[in-house]
Amino acid sequence: MLKTLLVIGLGSFCGGIFRFLLSRWVQGMVFFSFPLGTFVVNMTGCFLIGLFYGLFDRSNCWNPELRLFLTVGLCGGFTTFSTFINENFLLLREQQWFSFAMYTGLSVVVGLSVVYLGYWLVKAL
């Protein structure tokens, strides 16, 4: 059990660092209130988890610890759903209705689409 926790913790550590760097880099390129950095991180995380599960379904040779590292650890530490919810709350509190609607709608629609795309790409190969 300790080994499993360490594997997940290491993945979360890496994912959190990647999230911070990517989000900061993307957000530094925009000059408006839309939280694009978090959006890009969430969509990238959705795509990655789709790829990983597609690879897992395609081959049974994946080590269980590697699966946990990649999905629970890396993707769990990388994606930022709690930040997503907080940013939506702030947009609502600031009465930025259009940004709220765009951010929420795009996150759900594009997120589901890129999970499917990642999964489909692995299945198609």
C-alpha cells in the first residue's frame, strides 16, 4: 500500500508542476478575463487521460503502478477542476456572464471531445 501511495504521490507532484507551468505560460499570453490557462490545462488533461485509457484497453501489459501513476497521480495532479469551479464562481461574482457561459460550456464540450479523440486515436492505431 505504501508503494502505491508513493507512486500516486510522485505522479501528483509531477502533474502539479506541469499544471502550474503550462497554465502560467498560457495565461501570460492573454489579456482578458477568460481563464485560458486553466482551460488549456483541463483540456490537455482530458486528452491525456483518454490516450492513457485507450492504451490500457489496447494492451494488457501495462504495469498497475504505471497506470496509477499516469491516471490518478499525473492526470489527477495536472487537471484543475477545483480551480475551474473557483474561477467560475469568481466570474459569476463579478457578473461576467458571457465569460462564465463560454468557459463552462467550452470546458464540458471540448473536454468530452478531446477525451474521445485521445481514446479514438489509440484505438485507430
